[in-house]
Amino acid sequence: TFFEKRLRELSAGLSSVVQVVADTGFGKTRLLAAWQEAAREFPGVTLYSSSCLPEQPRVVLDGWFCPPKCEIGKPPPENLVEQAIDGLSGPTVLLLDALEEVDSISWSRVHRAAAQALNSDCNKPLLVVLAGRALPQMAPRVDTDHARYFNVGLPPLTAVDVAGLIRPDGTDEDDIAVRDSAAQMLCEEVRGVPGLLMQTFLTEQREGRME
């Protein structure tokens, strides 16, 4: 619902920057996959989606960052990112994952694109999603107090969340109490991390303690 609202605003000409920061196992990549599907189906929006790779950090620039050719032997112009954004065809979504692996040059360009998205003079609306285990400092180039800047949190699971994933043996109070106790124990064991919980479920299944 949050992301679809941002897409509607994008179509209306409003740019946004969304930051998703969470440790491994909290579901950042799954969340971005769902957002990617929503953006792909949204009419009139161009989607660029990539995940940074340790051996290929500049893959995050593929597609959207297409600046004009520069003269060999001369430094690129200072407004290279702005020129690349001006070359976009219309409302555009950038979904950039695993940015903890990005190199300094790539981050500088991604960072400047985020700043450009929040610039009121930007004539090409952008929805920029930056995801990773950690991200470099956004301020002062990006105004983190801007009304169009969003931080999306992925909170740890609670015991109630885990209990909702487990079906007790029966419907009497003792069975439900066993389920709730197991949920509490599992939640504490994995520290509320969804990815670790799923690994634990699979281990419990292999060892015959759960179906």
C-alpha cells in the first residue's frame, strides 16, 4: 500500500526517495521484489532495478545512468548525473538493492540522483529506492527532513507473529499453550529475524520435531 501510493504520486509528477536499511535476513530483497512487480505493472512508469554485486559494483548504474559521451582526456562535467536524468523518458522508478557493496563512484552517482529527485526543479519525476544492510550518510546533499524522503523500517518479529505461523496439534487450551510457548522460544532464539526463523523451521522439520 505504501509503495503503490508512491507510484500514484510519481505519475502525478511527485518524486520520492525511500531508504530501506536492515540487517541480513529481514527481507529487504523480498520486499523490493514485490515492489518491482508493482512498478512493472503500473502504467506509464519506467522501471530500472538492480542489485549491487561485490565483483561488479557499478551494475547499479545500468540502464538509468546513460550520460552523454565525454571527451577522452578531459574530466566529465559536474552535472553528469543531472544530464543522465534529463535523458529519462518520463516517470521513473530506480530500485537499487545491496548498496552496502557499492563503490564510491557508483554511490556518488546514486546519491546525486537521490538529491536530484528531491530537487523541486527536477522535471523528470523519480522514485528512488535505496536498500542495503547499511548506507553511507545521506545528508547534507539529500535533505532527510524533506516531506518526500521516507525511511522504511523492517522490525523484528514478535512472539505473536511467530505463533501466527504455527498450527497447534489441536484446539484445546493445552495445545495452544504449547504452540505459544514454542513461538516465544523460537522468537527469542532467532532474535526476531525472519530469515533465521525460516532456517530454524527447516531444521526442526528435518529433525522430526515439526511438520
